[in-house]
Amino acid sequence: MSGAFTMDKLNAAVRLVQSVPRFPTISVTPSALVETEERLFPVSRHRSRRIHKKLVKRHGGVFRMKPGAFQIGDQIFIHPALYEDFKRHEAARLRESSDRAFMRGFLPATHDPHHPGATG
């Protein structure tokens, strides 16, 4: 009875199937911040835990935060201050790749370094 459907066969089939790659979704959020090396208050080996907690509460953390972006799974979280630069950069990259794809049909292979038959 080798044709029986078992969990082992199902797991083996799932491992063989590759998921379709997805473009990451972009979420603009003001909480996309990264820590810098700059401290908001100086280091002290003799400061008590209670005073340290008060300083963190007063200054909003130990390190200065700056706008940033990070990726979790298939989602990118980006700060609004960086989103405009990101959009501009992506538009330029898309325009460049579409121009290259359009011109690839008209240029000889020796002029396009990305063409499979390019020389040099």
C-alpha cells in the first residue's frame, strides 16, 4: 500500500513546492526609528538604577533616535522623512531599467554590457 496518503508524503510535497516571490509591502510609520551612537545623557558607573530610570524617562531613552527603515518578513517599515527619498530613488531605478530594456532591442550587443552576447 505504497500509494497511501501520509503526513510524511504531504510534508515532503510541501518542501518541494517553492513559494512565489512577492514584492515587499511598504508601510510608512513614524515609529520606524533607529538608535545612533550618540547618548542623550552621559555614562556613569556610579549612577543608581532608580536615577537611570528617571533619566531615561526624562530624555526619552538612552540613545538619540533618527529616522530609519527596517524589514520584517515581506513588509518594509519606513519613516516618513525617508519615504520621499525612497520613492524618488525607486522611480529613478525603474526609469533606468525600463530605458535599458527598451534600448536593448535597438543597440548592438557590443554596446550593452548587460546583454548576454556583450563583448568586453
